[in-house]
Amino acid sequence: MKAVVTPLRIPLPSGGSISGVLRQPEETTAAFVFAHGAGAGMDHAFMTDLAAALGERKVATLRFQFPYMEQGGKRPDTPAVAHAAIRAAVQEAGSRLPGVPLFAGGKSFGGRMSSQAQAQAPLDGVRGLVFVGFPLHAAGKPARERAAHLAQVSVPMLFLQGTRDSLADLPLMRDVTSELGAVAKLHVVEGADHSFHVLVRSGRRDAEVIDELAAQIGYWTTDVGVSPAT
């Protein structure tokens, strides 16, 4: 499906701006404000490939750089700075795609910062959150404190987690989503690690995982998007 790709400058409330890119398919049924992870920016191959696959499923994406990534830094922004960037990106998406069901979230750090922002004060117009690998704990150190704020999120949430994710022990992840109740859906990607890479011996290719992720996001945003906004 053809898509219009538009580079953006997204103004920040504190002054200055950050880079963004809006990918809008010819027919759009939902829009996803797609934040990047801690170690790679919005132009990482995983981000661009998933955005393209989502476009094939009529989901527009707005990717953007957190300020530290925009400035070439390696240390992620403080939560307050990250939350402000997410709110600015959500506002930009809402103004450019009026009437389109809006979702937010992202890869790892980006998803976690989106849920923290939503827990503090609802993101304007956002109907649900999508986590592409929620970082539940540090690598190899199972814990669930990072999920405590999710109880304050009232919009639907989709968790996409790999079975080999060292930052999200799957039994713990199942417990977290189960306790959140009907507001949360967990989709498990067999054989995928935190980067959604699969081993050659699995018989699958990374491109197939991208398609699986896009399909799940497409189905879920359609279901949530046709429900009345809260």
C-alpha cells in the first residue's frame, strides 16, 4: 500500500524541537505514536521496518527522536523530559490526523515512558498503549517494580513480548498482565529476544516476526479503535 512519508519538526513546550517522521498510508484506520528504545533512534531498521509493515495494515505511524537522541547523547532523558517529548508527539499526530483513532507506546524504553506519562495524566486523545517489548526489569534480574505504575493506566494496553526476552521474564510478565485484567492483552512471540531477533535454528526469519507484530497491532488497534473513546 502506498504511503506518504513526511519529515517533521515537533516543537517542545520547553523550547526547541525534535525530529519526527509521519508515515501515512492511503487509507488510514489508526495512528500509532511510535517511540524508540534507549539505544537506537527512530531510523533504526527495526523501527522503519515495523512502521512500513504497519502501513500495509492501514496503521499510520509517527516516529520521533527523544531529545537526548536528537542531540547525539547516549544517556536517555529523564522521565520528565521523555514524557514531555511523548506528549508533544501525540499532540502533533492528533493535529495532523484528526478523527483517526490514536495510540501511543513504543519499543522498550519508549513504551515504558509512554505508560508512565499516561499514568500521570492521560495523553490527549490516546485510546490505548502498545508495548513492543516492555522492559520489565534489568537483564537477567527478574523483578516487577517497573510495572507498578501500570495499575494507574485506564486505557487498553497491548504487550508484545518475546519468549527469549532477557528484560521481561515471561512468567512475571504473565502475572503482571493477568493482574491488570481485561485492560491488558499479552501476545507472546515465540523464539524472539528483546530486539525481536530469532535464531536461525528456530526456522523463522526476523522479517516474519515483524509481520507478526504488525498483524497483532493492526488487529488490536482496529478492535479498540471501533470502541467509543474514553
